[in-house]
Amino acid sequence: MALQKTFTADYAAKLEENAKCGIDIEKYQNPTFDFDAKETRLIPAVEQPEGLLEKMDPDNDFISATALYEAYSGISPLLASSKDFWTYLTHVDLYPYIRDRHPKLKEPGFNDGKYVNEHLFYGFGQSIYHPLQGLWWSVRMTVEPEQNNPYRYTEFIFRDYGLRVTYLGRYKLFRNREELLGILDFIIENQDNLFNEHSRQRYRWIVQHFNKIGATKQLMSLNRDYFKDELERVKPIISRVLTDEDVKYL
């Protein structure tokens, strides 16, 4: 099996800057992306997975995310945080999936650099919005390999893009696995009686609640039971959160 390739840092940065500036956007109309092969490098000890592209489903983010994670489950957090690596996959190995996932790229005369920057790079901000990196980390932070159903949490967050990305993924708590899973435990158990209405406001309130606690406690040192129990304690308050104003003042 061949070693996995990545772009050089300078070349990945150049592609991103080109998108921001609207340069060479016409390249994205082609079924394969025209890249400079001299700007690639092999990643030692990381094998290129076989058959990954065929497992990616542009109509199902959960299926794509689990396939992507399983293909690269052994990579280091450092590599999983590398823009160079994800830019290579986005533009080379998994480029056909990216075009199917974002079909505007296939429209005749497409020349929208802002769209490319937002949907293939980091134009929306945090890495959770990246079309591949966000999927991988969503699984990495929720998978439990030792369980009978290792993707119980993963499948749940992929049912709601807003919960996964807007209300959890773009905040620091998404990097604290125990905090994330404790919150998800509470949401799952109270889905029907507490989150069937006003969920957007209640998710926001929960995030802000732990942000306040984080000013006085080291949340990284606490297990998931603490976070679930804390939400059970303030459950009556959460039930009163109905509006954006309530998020600020309750």
C-alpha cells in the first residue's frame, strides 16, 4: 500500500489565498483539480487508504464521516489539525466527493472564489466547517470504540447540523471529550421533553452556562458525569429558556 501524500505548507496556503482573492477559480470546474505534483510530500508511516472515495456519500454526512475516520483513525492529532493534509485530500484524493457534495462547483461558468473559500477551505472560520476536517473531528470526539455501538453519540449529532456545528463544534467545549459527551448524554435523555421545542436557545444556554463555570473550574479535569449532573441540577432553568433574551438573562 502506498504512503499518503500531503501538500507542502506553502502550496496549501497559496491555494487558500487564491480562493480568497478569486484567482484560478475556473480550475474548480474540472472533474479533476489541476495541482502541482512537485508541491506534494509523502507522510511517513501513514498509508493511503484504499477504496475510501467509493465509501464517501455526498448525500449522507454521517456515512462519509465514519468512512473518513475509519480510514484515518490512526493519524496523530497533529496531522488531523494540519491544513496541508486536509487541503490535499479536498483537492486530490477526495475531490470527486467534494464536487458531488457541493454541486455548485459543477455549474457552467462557475467562478465564485468566496464559495470555494467557504466550502473547501476555512472561510467560515473554525475547522468544524471544513468539508473533511470537520467530519473527521466530529467522529473523533464522539466515537467510543469499546462500546457495542461505537457511533451512538456520533449518529446523534449528525442528525442536527446546528447542534453539531453551530452550537457545539465551533466552541472550545468540542475539544473536551468528557464535557461534550456529558452534554450529549443529557440532551439525548431529555430530547423529547426538553429539546423538542426551543432547542436552539437551550443549546446556546447550555454552552454559555459551562463557559461561565469554566471561569472558576478546570473543566478539562472533570468527567462526563459532572456535566450531565450539572445539567440535571439546572434543568428547571433550561425549561424556562424560550427566547434569545432568555439565553442572556436566565
